Amino acid sequence: MSLACPKTIPGWIYCIREQDYLDNSWGRYVKLGLTTRSVAQRIREHQTGNPRREESEFDINLEMMHYAEKYLHHYFAADRIGGEWFDMDNARLVSDVVPILQTLEAEMNANVGFFRAWQKAIEIPSNGNVRTATAAEIALHQQYVSADETYKVAEARHKIHESNLRAMIGGYDGLENVVNLIEVTGSDKFNQTMFESMLTPAQLSLCEETKTGLKGSFTMKGAGSLKSLNPTVDAKLKSAKSGITSKPSLANLGGTTYAMNQSLKDEHMLFLKTKRDLKVAEWACLRIKAELAAALGADEAITDILTWKRESTTTTQFSSKLAKEHFPKEYHACLTSQKNSVRVDWHEGRKYMP
């Protein structure tokens, strides 16, 4: 998962439940979604063609609605049935979801300025200044190193269960209610060397594209590797990955699907539950990273804490789009069809009783 700067678009997070028109019974599922418009307007849009009445059980306006929605979807992944619908009664909605949204509201209000400063810094070149850290920045960095360790371990634990599930696929055509295997049409492969040999230098120049933009890598200092932070989890991850003896191929398709059993349920539930710890750790890292990015501003580095050199670069490189546009005959002569492949398509949430 990425630690890139998330969007800072305000909007509503809502918790919608459906009521049957005929018997007035309330459904067991709640929809955790977002909208930049009013919740009432969003409900009217959902209501079109819906044989059930929709009502918001709770909604809240947040500074970073996209991240908040993803946070909820990961936090309650084990309760997710499909799409944005979660198996959750009102008691749990009040006791679990509402407090989390209220906490996010406070944290996003306190930190959105740092995230906006981070976004702004992405668009400006650094000034070359390398400075020493303040006491506050040193303290923040120590918090980040600790948060980063938690994040790396949480990520590894999630990948362990992902690897275990991938290993279960073996020669099967997917895992029932967990994984589907989808045939993907192979894209034609373009032979650039062959194409260039067919054109004159003047013609090739028509296939070159010049771009100017900012380049730079945000690097935090002091972050350790998983092996150094937690060798036990690192060893388990390597062992789990080694259990994947083959990747799904076209030969898997049309065969038997691995039937749902308790072993598959248990492994899949662990896979879903580890999404929570991973997202919580990610959010902790992002808040600190945003504050340090805001403190850095246009500077290039804070000694022993972070480096973020952003410089404007102009590059000229071959463009296959321009090649196809200017010399379609030669371009198509240099295409070679590729074999179809298989994509592992994960179900969102669970479609079974644990």
C-alpha cells in the first residue's frame, strides 16, 4: 500500500440502511459510502429503482472523505459483503463505526493543513537548502520511525495471509467466494528496435516527445527493514511466499473451483482482519509524514530526518503513441501478438458466514 499524499477533498461519509416497503423490516446490511453533495440528495439517487427505502443512520462531514471511506472499508473488511455494503446491525454501527468517524473527524481537522502543504510542496522545486532539525522535528521523526515499524510488520502479516491464499489456488480455477481467475487478452508487444530500423533519423524525430516536469523522491531516514525490525515475521512471510509453487495459468480455467471449507474461511478471515491493522498503521505514518513535509516546505532536506529534492527536468523520449500516429503501417508491422494470461480477482469482503 502506498504512503503517497492522499486527497484533501471534503465531503460526507454516510451509513445507509434499507427498509422493506412491504413489511417495514430493516435490512442487515449498512452502506458505508461518500458524497460531495448532500446525503439527502445521494439517497434520492440511490432510491431510483430500489424496491426498498433508504435512510441514513449516521453521516458526518470530513476534510478527507476519500481516505476516510477507504479507512472504514479496510477497518471493517471482515464485515464487508460486497461493494460498500457491510453486515452490521445498528448497535455495532453506534458502538464501532460512529466513534471511529468522530475520531477521524478530529484527526483530519487537526492535520488537513499539513496534508495541503504537502500537496503544494509536490508542485514546487526545492531550493537546495539542507538544514538541521529542530527539537520538535527530531521528536516527530522518532514517532515516525516507530510508526513505520508498526506499518511494515502489519503489511507483512497481511501479505502472509495473501500468500497462503494464493498457495491454495494451485491448479484450481479460483477459491469459492474468495478469488476468481479471469482470462486477460494479451496485449500486442511493440518491437521498438525493429521500428527504428525502418525509419530515417528525420522520421524518428517525429516520434519523440519532450516533457518538462518536477522529479524527486521523498525519502525518510532511519526506517529499518522488516528483517531487522521483526525477523520472526520476516521469516514467516518468506515461508508463505515459498509456498506459492506456481502462478495461475490458462490451464486453471474451466477446472474445479476450490470449494469453501473452514480452513479457507479461517485463512480468508485473517487476510481480511489484517487489513484493519495495516490501515491504522498507514494513517499514523501519513499524519507524521504530512507534518514533516509541511515543516520541510521548499527546503531540500532536514539532516538525518528526510530528503526531498525536487527539480524541474526536461526529457525527450520515444513515444509509441506518436509512432502509431505518424507511421501506422510501420508501427503495426512491428507488433507481435502475445498469449492471453490470467488475473487473480479478489472478492471484496466475505460472502459466507465465518
